[in-house]
Amino acid sequence: MNGFECLRCGECCRRYYIVSLPEEVERQAELVKIPGKDFVHGKMQLYLQLFPAEPSGDKITVTSKDLPKRLYRKIENALGFMPSNFIALPLLCFKRTLGSLGCCIFYDSKKGCTIYPARPKECCLFPFISLKESADYATLYPFCKGLAASHSASYAGMGHASKAKEHFAEVAEHLGEVKEKGFKKIWKYWPKSGVCLLEGNFLCKISEKDFFAAIKPYS
């Protein structure tokens, strides 16, 4: 990618929950040669990201009064108050090797990504993933060893934003389908547990019951 070479250091695999869309999951299951249902149940977890925000007509919005009591208390303790509404991103992500503080289950310290040919698009794009037209990737991702080794400053504003926008548009389209049809109509099967994030930070583990209670109108 314009002279950039991923060094497979795994820093991005450690720092982020890796989300995968339905079409990507199909390719990943085929690559590791297991049925899609077994892949989802064994390799993935529920992922609920919440952002305090005013209701938005084109986004999945949930109200605080409809949140499960456990999530309500966790959010109130984390923020010191309780927002009235949240933008919700109900997705699936890969499990991690050591729970919430671990690493993507598909990262191997010696081999790197073990599903590299079918890795999610967000992994293909990283670290060139930003909605800004002229992002300074070195500032955004100072931990990326590939950028550091490639004199990262020269990558700012090289047009990668258009590819990132395409990816974000695909995620938005998927969430739009979830909003319109319901999560269970889009995914044939899903894990029994997962994680809840608040504004990008790990909040708590979440059960299947609480996940669907939180997004009840869109479940």
C-alpha cells in the first residue's frame, strides 16, 4: 500500500476489537474450513458499542430507560451521569485470547494473522483508516511499527481516506439493514455472550439476554 509494509507486530490486534461483517465471516469460515455456525459460536462474540448522542433518524438509537439495569449502572458509574439516548452499534467481533485485555484470537506472535487472506476490510486498511481527507496517520496510530519503519509522515493525505470512507459506508449499510430488518434477520446465528463498549472503551462483558434487551426495537 504505497510502499507501506505491515510488520505483523500485532499492536492493532491487541488494541482493538476486530469487527467482521456477515460476508467477511463467510469467507473466514471457509478459510479455516469450519461451518459458519461453528465459526461464529467458537471464534466470535457479541459487540455492542454505545455513544451518548441525541436521537438520529438514520442511526440505531436506544434510550437509557430501556437499557438493562446492569448496563445502566455501569454507564452511570463510568460517566457520573446518565445520558438520555445513545447511538448503538450492535455487531459481532472476534474473541480475544485473554478476555477484554487480550489480543485478537486469530493473531499468532510467530505467524501473525492466521486468517490473513480473509481478514476483515478494517484490518486490510489499517493503519490507513480515517474519515479525514488528509489524516496524519503517524499521529493517529503512533504505535504502528510499520508506519514508523516507513517514515509515516509521508503518508499523510495520500488518498487513503476514500478507501476508508468506502469501508465505513459498508458498515453503515449493514447497520442500516439491522435497523430496518432486525439483528436476528441479518445474522443467521450469533454468540451467547460478548462485550459492551462505551465511547470506544471497554465497559463490561455482556450476555446474549442483555445484548438483545439493549437493542430491543432492532433485535
